[in-house]
Amino acid sequence: MRVCKSVSLLAGLLAVIFVSCEKKAENFEKVSEGKLQQVTDRVYLLDGNELSNPILPKRKLPRAILTRGALDRNLKVKLIDSACEEYTSQTTKLNISGLEAGKYVTRVEDRQFRISTDNEEYKDGFVKLTSGPSGWWPHWNYSPYTESEYPEVLFVQSEAGNGLYVFHMYFNKPLKMFGFEIAPNTPGPDHEVTAFYQEGDYYRSETLFSLKQTVSTPSGARLLAVKSEGEFWMVTVSMNYPPSATAGFAITNIRYALAD
């Protein structure tokens, strides 16, 4: 397991339920093990026309796990892992429709907020992929786990064009709420991904808390979101035990609320 350099964590996992969101997720129908094993071992390339098995049936998925950092163990944090109305109504979604598909960018922004992905240490960025054979074609997931089933996504990659399994998002303003949906660029078994919410906008900044979630492709994208009493300036995302150092992952439906 590759451990992100920016992280300083204490043990003591705390599973937190965002009740109003979770009620909807509880109603998912159960799926037999046979159906869940339909995923192949084939990697979904970013272009081409191989469309075998791009979707799985609905299934009940595990909750995210919150881990508190050493900086303030009493900080009040609400974990959100379902895209319910309570979450979407309190946040603003970054609109990526204006980005050119296939173009490498290092920032995503609107009139009041900006996410940057490169600094003196790391030169990383996004490439927007449309939904379909020329972009990201696997099924994303079902409501309420995600906002949409076939969204446009931002594929995370280095300046050299390689997929990444560790990625940093720097904010130009402090936030109290932040969330995004994420899926790996590798189908098959579930993968663990962790998001570290940090107090400063430097990659070595102390971690206030982190969220761990299980994700997969297809039909296994998940939301990682929080509402915190303490403000944070950046988020580092790390895929644990990545199947490939360059497979990478995609994110979408980025939402935020500025700190007071």
C-alpha cells in the first residue's frame, strides 16, 4: 500500500451515518452472487469500441468510513455518502460542461471558487471525458449513490498523460462542505479509495479527517462528501492497492460550500 506523504492519521475508525440520505439507500434490492460476478477482467480503455458488460444490477453498497486526524479529534464532521436532496441543496456544483472534451486542464472553476491541481511539487490535471464510446462508457452508478448514471467525468492524469492513483486538489478559498463522485479506471474487484481533508493548501498540511470508501467499475462509483465545522483548504485522494500505477480514476459532480 502506498501511503500519501501528506497524511498524519490516528487510528480509531468511526462509521458515521448521514441518516436522511441513507434511508433511500437502504431500499436497494439484493442481487445474487452470480450476477455480481458478471464483471470481466478486461480494462476499459479510454477510447475504442469494446462495450462488453458495461453495467451491473443495483446492489446495496457499504458505507464510507470516517477517520479523525490528530489535529482536532473533537471536530464535528458529518459524513455524506448518498446524493440526497439535503446534500445537493446546501452545495453548489461545479459546471464542467464548458470544458473541451479531451483537453488537459489544471483548474476547474466558477465565479466564486476554483480548484487547482498543480503546484511546485506536482504537475497533475484533468481531462474531460464525455459519456459514450469515445469517452467514459461504463455505467457510473444508480441513485441515490450518485447524481446521474452516465455523467461527463474528469479523468485524473499527470502532465505526461499517465493515470494517477494519488491526486491533490487545492482550493482558492476555505470550504466547510465538499464532495465528489469517483470510480476507478479498472473493472472487476472493488477498490479502496481514501480522501484526506487538510487544513492548509500545502500538500504536507495536517489532515483534519479522512474518508475511506469502496469503489468499482462499472456501476460502483461512490460519493465522498463531508460537512465540517472546521474549514479545510485541500483534499488529497489516494487509491489503496491500485491494480496499476497508471490506470487512474475519474471524478465528477464536484460540489462545495464556502466556509463562513
